[in-house]
Amino acid sequence: MIKTKKPGIVRNLLFAGLILIVAACNSNTASEYTEVKVVDVEQVGTYTYLLVKAKKGPEYWIAVPTMLAEPGETYQYQGGLLMEDFHSEELDRTFESVLFLESLISDKTSAMEGMQSPHGMGAQQEVVHEGRISVAKSDVKVEAVEGTITIAELFSKPSSYEGKSVRITGEVTKFNAAIMDRNWVHIQDGTEHEGKYDLTATSAESFQVGSTITIEGVLALNKDFGYGYSYELLLEEAKAVQ
């Protein structure tokens, strides 16, 4: 169990997907799931706050990236980070405690719920595999632009581009702002290599989900942010190219 009273830490870890630890409010191990029933829902910005109740114990609050949920629905979760005395500026309310989660599993589908993007567009289903989060493949077909390389090329020979500045043209499939002092953008161009089709980039700029962009950044390999969460490929300090 991890507890913290520093809101900035929670905001950084939540969207970067670094929460793969034992859930607070429960005595389960990290390999077990907790089933809860939704009692109340509060939607604010990029968060969904859910008042939930497990089979045993009192009601408590959990928070996840924005999703659709209604009272009476049942979900399961694993891990989490407990935040005590957490003040939500959007709700102008201080919670005694909130358990922050990366995602929920619906008992209706037994699959990961699709998380809506922070801009309410381009909802993508996320699946966690060994600490990595993969955005579902979109029906994207982006024409190659002179001077750029494809995502398939990057994944087919990443060592050739490591530490070098590269340009990629693709469609923005997911965007999260202000995580660890940077924005995170996922892009796809319709190409893939051995099932790898989604490239993550960090940037100081903002991008609209669904838009086609050309960005330039430095390619880093095997970036590990701890908690078992890492990126095989990460385009860092990316900037839009006109």
C-alpha cells in the first residue's frame, strides 16, 4: 500500500500509467481484483470520481481517467494509489481519501473499458500488458510526407534512429496534458511492424485528438519510468512541423 498527501505526485502518476501497486482500502495482493458497485458519479475534466462499495466494508471514492459510468454498475480494479486529504479544485471539495486507478474492468464485458480522451474525442480502448499500455488500433490511413518516416519503419529498426531527430506524420489517437511537466500524445499512421502501430511522443505543445500532424522529436529507446511501466520507443520533446 502506498499513501501520499502530495497532489502533484498523484496527478503525475495517474495518466502516465505508473500505478501498478497494491490497492489501498483492500488487503488483496497485486494479482487479485477488487469488485465494487458504483453508488455515485462525479465527472470533472479529465477525471471521473466514483463513490463505490465493495462486498465488505464502507463506501469509498476512486478516481480514473474520464469514462462513462452510472450508479448501479459493477466494475473490478487492480492496484491503485491512495491519496489522503485530497482536494479537488474542480469540485472545490476535499476528500478524506481517494484511490487513484489507471483503469477499470467492466463485469459486463470482462474487458478494459475504453477511456475517453481528455478532449472528449477519439475514445480508445486501453489494454495493459506487462506494465505497458497499448492504445487500440484505429482505422487510420495517412499519406507519407516527404522527409518523414513511418511508424512501421521506426519499430522495424529502432536502433538506427536512437538519439536522432526524426519526423513522423500521423493521426492523434490520444492526448494527455501536463503529466510529469510534459504533454503525452499517441499517433498512428496506418502502418505497423509485428503488431506495433502506435507511437507515443512527449511535447510542450498541445494537439487535438483526431487531427493529422507532423511532429519532429528525438527518439529514445526503452524508457523506464518505474513501477513496471516503460516505453519501447518514445519520441521526446516533439514539436509540430508546418
